[in-house]
Amino acid sequence: MDTFRHAHDLSRVAYPLSALENPSAEDRRILADANATIVKLEGAAYPRVELIKKCALEVELIDKSLHDERQQAKTAGQRAELSAKLSAMLYGIEATPDAMPTETATDAVIARVWAYREIKNQIQHVRDD
């Protein structure tokens, strides 16, 4: 960036000289040399600026790519953890056999109620006799 600084420094001195009244032939010659040098310096600097811009853009793209990869890795880790947890929960539920199916359990309760009543009736018959 020294080239821009040099071009700016030349312009800063050349402008007041060009503003003076009645410029001499030497003034015109040195101003022409200064202007030519300024154009040359700026011409050399602008391609460098464009290269720097291009590099900066490429760095941004790399940063975004790395960020996306980290995010994908984090998501994959969360997915694996939650999937494993869910699988374990489902396996635990599926592996636990029902003590009795619902219909069998209600049939068993009703059978016990009938058995209780029958025993109670037999006891009552024995007492009555």
C-alpha cells in the first residue's frame, strides 16, 4: 500500500504547485512528471487491491465452509446421541413383556370375583346347615 501513499503524497504537493499563477516551463515539466508517476503508481496499486479483495473473498468462503462443516458435525453428533437414546428407550419398552394382555387380565379378575362369591356361598351354606 506504499504505492497509494506515495501517489497521495505526490498529489498533495503537486496540486498546490499547479494552482500557482503563471507556471514556468519547469513547473509544467515537473507537474507532468508528477502526474505521470501518480498514474503509474495508481496503475500498479489497483491490481494489487483487486487481488487482496479476491483473497479476502476466498477467505470468507473458506470460513463459511468450515462453519458449515462444524455445524453439520455438531448436528450429526446430536442426531447420533438422540437416535441412540431413542433406540434404547424403544428397545426397553419392546423388551418388557406385558404381564398379561388387557383382556386376559380382566378375565382373571372376573374369574377371581366369581371364585370368591362361590366360596362365600359355600361357607354360608355350611353355616346355615
